[in-house]
Amino acid sequence: MAAGNQREAIKMALDTLRSNKLRSSLTILGIVIGVMTVIAISSVINGLNNSVSGIVQSLGTNVVWVFRFPVIGVRPTAEMLARKQLTYDDMMAISELPHIVASSASLRYQDFNFNAGSSTGKYNGHKVENLSLEGDTVSSQQVYDWAIQSGRYFTQNEQDRAADVTVLGHDTAEDLFRGEAPLGKEVQIEGRTFTVVGVLDKQKNAFGGGKNPDDSFAYFPITTFHKLHPEVLDYWISAKFDQQKFKPVVEDEIRDLLRRRRKVRNEADDNFAIFGSDSITRLWTQITSSLFLLMFGLSAVGLMVGGVGVMNIMLVSVTERTREIGIRKAIGATKKTILLQFTLEAIVLCALGGILGILFGSVIAFAIRLVMSSEVSLLWISFAFMASCAIGLVFGIYPAWKAANLDPIEALRYE
């Protein structure tokens, strides 16, 4: 009996849609927009989460960084900017700690606007703008597990004698040589000539499409970099440790070592910062939390508007079908039957809006994949569909209750 009533209610809902196509389409438009927003934004968030997770994995979960102030999710204060810089000797001391597998020191050239990509590379009439320059120790490759596409990384001997060699990022080599083999060729960077000994493999981009700024680099032995920019002495230290379970121990050992070397008083705070890949994850979680709130707000508005529209059309439908309801009651339909039928009719209307919203949202999500990371989630599809059905239930109850409580005699007299 209940199954028959449900089928009849669904049939009546579809009949209502067919007989009032424009009105029904406008009614469920809010539901469609709300669900479409949920699918589109959740797909972007899901895709970016996966990309960021991949980036964190590629950086290494067993790598910590040391700098004179925190650079992830914190705006440096005047006190932080005035701190004493870290040194190459600090890196060498860290490399001798028990759980450290390898450590490296890096220097990066930036202009006064803190724009890393501020140099130009030239080769045989070709030019690359916005080239970033970085000096590294030989151990950097071991710390970051950089994949070499062709050639090799520079050697300890080349670092010791400050050889004029460079390892290029993927995009830098591609734009400069344009299909020509780069190994052994000479490039001009900031008035000096360097021999290309290697090219790094393309690195992952957290935001999907487009070029990764990390591929527009030229890497030099740190001693060679000193010849290019002797004024840059702000060392960035990276340390790779053996096992993830030792991370707290490693951080404590590095902290104790640097406090001694930098002569920090016992009661004073650290005048340096130690952070790992989990700092990136925490920052990204904060960003996605804000995006989630935005998604929730936009979709909630759309769903509420859609719910009001559904209630409106259901009230109109009750008024238009008053005589029909009277006849059904006269031949034995109970209040429960009428209530169930009109409630199901509202749910079907919203479910249809939810299905359309899922389809349109998925199309948008796949279109977004052309320019950035986006991945449709089955969990969010299920949530969006259930939310649309819940809206139909909530906003369809009152019209259904009104229909179920109509007096059959008065309903039969209604014209």
C-alpha cells in the first residue's frame, strides 16, 4: 500500500512538472544552483588537497627547515627581520647530529620587492625572463631527492673550486634551448657564462595547470653563487633525518645546538625557526576551512531560496488541486496518505533539482581541470543529493500538512 502511494506521489510530481514546465524549472533553480556550488567548490578543494598532499610528499615528510624567522603562515615582525642570519657552519654542525642523514644550505637571490624570479638567462638569441637563482650545497639533491632529467648534479669538486656550472630547472632549459640538447652548452646569466651540466625533471604543481615557478630556476654550487651575489648571506638550512618517529627528537637537538651556537639566553625565546612539511599542511587546512565556509554559505543561500520556491509551488498546487483532494478523501484517502503523497512530491521536485545540480557541477568541475586541480568526490555528490532531498522534506511538510487537513466537504465545494 505504502509503495503504491509512493509511486502515485512520484507520478503526480512528474505530471506537475510536465504541466508547469517553466514554473517548475524556476522553482528548482535555487536547488540546482546550491547543489552545483557544492559540487564545483568541493571538487576544487578536493583536487587541491590531493595536489598539496603530493607536494608535501615530494618535499619529504622527513625533512625540516631552519631559517631565522618562520616563513609559512606568519608575517615576520621587525624583531624577526633584525635577527642574526644563519651560517654555512650552522649547517655543517647540524649535519653531524645523530639522526641527520644529510643537510644542505641554500641561498636565493631576491630583489627589494622579494621577487625571486628577477634575473634573465640567455642562450644563442633565446632569452628567459623571471629566472630565479639559487646557490646550494652538493647535498641538496640528497635532501630533496631531486630527479635529474638529463645530465647530473654538480659535484663536491665543482663546489670547492667555485666552478662556473649550473643545473637548470625543467622550464628554464625548455624555453632556452627549445628542443636542442642543453648539456655542455653555455648560458649567460647576469653577465657571466655558465656551463649546463644537468636539467631537473619537471616538478609537481599544487594548483594543477600552468607552469610551476619551481621549474624556472638556475641552481649553482653555493660557492659559485657567492661570486654572483656576494651580498646575499641569508642561509636557508634543510635537514633530512632517518625516520619520521624521530622528528621531535631531531627538532629538539637542532634547537639545542643552535641556541648554543647563537648564544641564546636560557630565559629568551629562540631567535630562529624550525618547521617541516606539516606547517604547509596546517596552513593549507586553514585556507580550505575558509573555502569550505564560503561554499557552505553560498550553497545554503541557494538551497534556502530553492526550498522557499518549492514551498510556494506546493502551496499553489494544493490550492489548484483542492477539489481533487476532496474527491480522494471522499473515496477513502486518509490524512496520512495525502500527507505522504504531497511530501514525496516536494522531495521528488528537490531531488530532480539535486540531480541537475550534480550534473552541471560535475561539468564545471571537469572544465576547471583544464586550468587547475579539480576532482569530483563521490562523498560530496552523496551529501549534495541528500541535502536537496532534505530541503524537499523540510519545505514540503507544511503544504502537505495543509493538504492533509483540508475538510473534504469544503474541498468538494471549491471551484
